[in-house]
Amino acid sequence: MELRDIEIFLVLAEELHFGRTAERLRVSQARVSQAIKAQERRIGTALFDRTSRTVRLTEVGEQLRADLQPVYVGLHESLERARMAATGVTNRLRVGMIPGNAYDLRTYWEAFRSRNPTCALQIRAAPFADPFAGLRAGTVDVLVAWMPVEEPDLTVGPPLFSDPRVLAVGVDHELATRDRAELEMFADFEHVNAPDLPEYWIQGYVPSHTPRGHEIVRGPMATTTDEIFTLISSGDIVTVFPSHTSRYWGRPDILWLPFDDLGPLTYGLVWRTGTETDAIRALARVVRELGCLQVKNPAL
């Protein structure tokens, strides 16, 4: 089985959709179908049960994915280590960013790189849905996440930055005439909902009740920032964001109201306790020495 065919199988096993698999791998759907059919002929049985509406792994397909995934990851990691060694780099540190302001934090990145020239620092976007999965799967080494983080297998490092919160509302929303936001506004409007988030972590972002005791209702489900923006623009929800979002994702259909009674969010470094490395400790040391960045709210 060729490496590309293995990749096609593993991506389809994750997406369970031929069209999305083709788009993600930048190949045609016909190429995906051909690769899967060839694998099934070679193995002698179906790897996927497919109907006009669904694609599901068969029992054999599940077993093959379990066997191939670590081999595929290990091969890519070996190739990456060889590529880095050829350029004089002997180590890497992958930082996953839940917030979208990696550019604001460049002072930390530059200081780390200058002190650790043989370690490749890689900054990657990380989803807020199922936030700690990347750490536990080993796809990132360090995560930048809002506080608090209270996971027994994770270590919380130093804070990176503190950012005021703003309320995002559609330009046609009834709150669009306001200059500022208050938590009590949530009593009349729904907030976004998201899957696989620890309850305490949601509470750290937006409390469950207003100061007068009214419930803050979590409405439509969203897993990406673009999905949230669509819900805000259509007037279905109003939602809290850190203020840097208004700079990095400025949109003509959304207004940003600074809060009078909701303090800033603090973001810090988080990593798996059992996989702490010298590179992780070096980044944490840089952050401690430089201190916590205070982000200014452009809406104020």
C-alpha cells in the first residue's frame, strides 16, 4: 500500500465523507474512491459501509485504522526529524493557539528562538471544541488556553496575556445601538454553545447566570469561529470574545461592545504533565521572565 493511499484511508476514516476527504487532500473524489476500492480488493473485504447518506468504518476498517495510525504518525515524525537535522535543528516545540493573536505574542516567540536556536518553534491554530485533545493525542506540545484549566493530567504554566472581553452583536441586532455591554443583557438573548467543553472551563469564559440570577442560555451549537460569526451576523446569538478578536477578525456585519461588568480573560501555557520536556520548560521560563502581556481593548 502506497503512503498516499494510507493517507487517503486515514483521512476518510476521520471525515467519513468522500467530498471532504478529497477537498482536504486536494485530490478528486474519484481518486479517493479508487484508492479505497484498491485497498479493499487487496485486503479482500470492505473497509467502509457506504450508503447514499452515510459512510462508516467496518470492523475490519476500524482495526486497520488502529494499526495504521501510529505507523503513519511515526513515519511522518521520522521524516520531519531527518528534515530538521539536515538544517541543523535537533528538536521542535509545537504550540497550539486557541486565541488568534499569535502575532501579539511574537516577543515571547523571538526570545525563545534566540535562546534555543536548534529547536524549531512551530505555532499552530488549535480548536476551542474538545480543547485538550491535541495535547493528549500528542499533536501539540503546549497549548495556549484561557484560564482556569483544571485537568488532572495537565500542568498549568505561567500566564501569557490578559485580554478584556467584548460582546459581539450583529449590526442589525437590537443591542447594536448600545455603546457598552453588561452581563444582564444575556438574560434576553442566547449565547453560543459548543461540544466537548468542560463545564468549569465554559464558566471561566462566560458565567451561567447574570448578576441578578437570570440564566445565560446556551443556544445553537458551533465548533468554529466562522460558524459563530454566522450566528451572530444573522441575529441568532450574541457572544463574548476576547478583544483581540475585533482586531484580527474585523467584519462589517458585527459590532463589538466593551463590558462594564465582565473582567478580562487570562490565557496561559498548558502541557501534559507526563510529557514535559526541556523545550517546554525553556518556553515557560521565557514567559515568566518577560511577564504577562496586557492587551488593550481597541473598543474602549
